[in-house]
Amino acid sequence: MTASLVSKLSLGNEPVDLGNLKCLKKGFVTPRFYLVGRLNSARAVTFDSFKVVVRSMWRLSTPMEVQPRGDRFLFTFANERDLNRVKNGGPWGYQRVMILINDYNGLFDIIVVPLDFVWIWMEIERLPAALTTTPTTKLIGETIGEVLQVDHPDINKGVARVRLTLPLHNPMRLERRSRMSYW
């Protein structure tokens, strides 16, 4: 409703930009957290089944609403911790199809939210001790996609983890284990 309301508000012929609106009173904007998602497939899904599976898979601490919006879904969370659990825990799938998700501010039409990438965690193994650093991990991650976060590398194990944004328009074959040579 908010997105359609925003698109219909205008003063004369000029639209009102609610993105810059300052809300001084409590209760003007619903304190909720949102994600927009869609399945990376054109096949139809049974919405009730999808909703049940997603709620169960994400193991949230508070109730979450799922609303279909065309080929997309609006996920509404009651708290930010649950939202971050979903964002950081992926990639997620339903019936062997990836669920693409992205942040949403709750104000504009969800069709403008880009869903052409996936957030993943990548583990880099067998790093030499001298290269098991946060800058090296970030540099390796940047060769694959946009780096969102780097975990503290474990020098003792030669392992580092990096959270990436992988674009879907630039396909890349990921294997369970990849070997890297250094010299």
C-alpha cells in the first residue's frame, strides 16, 4: 500500500519525494524491516507452500509476513536481528531454485529493487600464513565480486571467509572446493 500511495502522491504535476520526508511524531512510519525477493526461475509456485517453507528454513525469532507482489515477494520482519539472519545466512533456495533477495526501504514500488545478484559467503582455504590477512582476503574476494564483509582470517588453519555480492548476469561456475596456486 505504501508503495502505491507514494506513486500517487503529487502536488499539482510534480511528485512528492517521501525519501526526504522528516517524521517528527511517533507512529507515522511503521517500525518494520523489509526485504524484497523473487525466485530465480519463471515457474509458478504455490504461495502457501513457499511461505511455510521460507518461515521454517529461516528459523526466525519473531513472526514474519510474506506478501506476493507479481513475480516478487515482500518479506516484512518485526526486528532487525531476524532480517540480518536472513541476509547473512544465504544463499537460500526453494525447490532447488535460488531465492534472490535485496534490501527494501518500504516506501517505493518493489519493482525498482534490483534482484540481479546473490549474497554468498566464500571460504578461502590453504592460504600461506603470511597471506592470511584481512587485506589479502578482501583482495581475493574482489576478484570474484563486490566484498561486503571479511571475517577474521584464521592463521592457524590458513582459512579466511569473505561475504560477496555475485552478479547473476556474469555467470561463474562455483565448485565445492577450489584450488588456488600462489606462485
